[in-house]
Amino acid sequence: MPSSTYSQISVFVAVCIGVAFFFVFEVSFVANIIFSALCILWAGWVFFSIFRDQDELKWASVRYALATASSVGVPLSLAFVMLMVTMPGLQNVVSRIAAMSGSGLPLSAVGLGLGVTFALVVMSVVFVISQSFWWVSKR
């Protein structure tokens, strides 16, 4: 059963709110594992439902957007990381954000989590923009 665009958007918003909730409040380890497992299961279901879908046009748009997200989003994320390494002001901002975390993890682990989250956000934004441009170009 393919997922609708509205359900994908609503779950994406719920995941973003959930991640923000987990960053702000101290949540138990079990709740963290359950939330992470649900996110992974949802992502796998959406990925496989897209390629099982019979709509060839939608499938082509997703393939184009995935290719663009991987070929543009990853180098863009790496460029931002290299920019952060060369600019001490950005390093201080990340250090302050990591220090505000109430998770009890070392600052380096929180910084790694922030970096991974940033890379995923950049790739998601590139995916949405490229899929939007693909649909606009076909109309």
C-alpha cells in the first residue's frame, strides 16, 4: 500500500517535533529506542512503497530527487563541515548548543549528533527542492 504525500508530510513533521522534544527534555533510554525504531521502520516503509508504486511518473520524480539529494546534498554538507572547521565562530556556536544539551553525553557525542542531523536536514531540503523542480519542469 503506497503512502500518500500528506501522510509522509505529517509523519515528517511529527518526527521533527519528536526529535526536538527529545533534545529539549530528558527522555528515558527505552523511549529513545522505541522512537528511533519507529522512525527507521517508517523510512523503510516509505522507501519500499515508493518503488512498489505503479505510478511511473511519481517513481521517476523520486529517483531524480534521490539522485540529486545524494549528488548535491552530500557535497554541500561536507562543504558546510569544512566551513565550520575553518571558522571558529561557528565552532563556538556548536559548542554552546552542545553544552545546553541535558542528555549527559560528552560534548563531542552531542556535536556528532548535531552534525548528522544537519547533514540529514540539508539532504532532505535538497530532495524536496529537486522533486519540486522536477514536477514544475514536467507541467
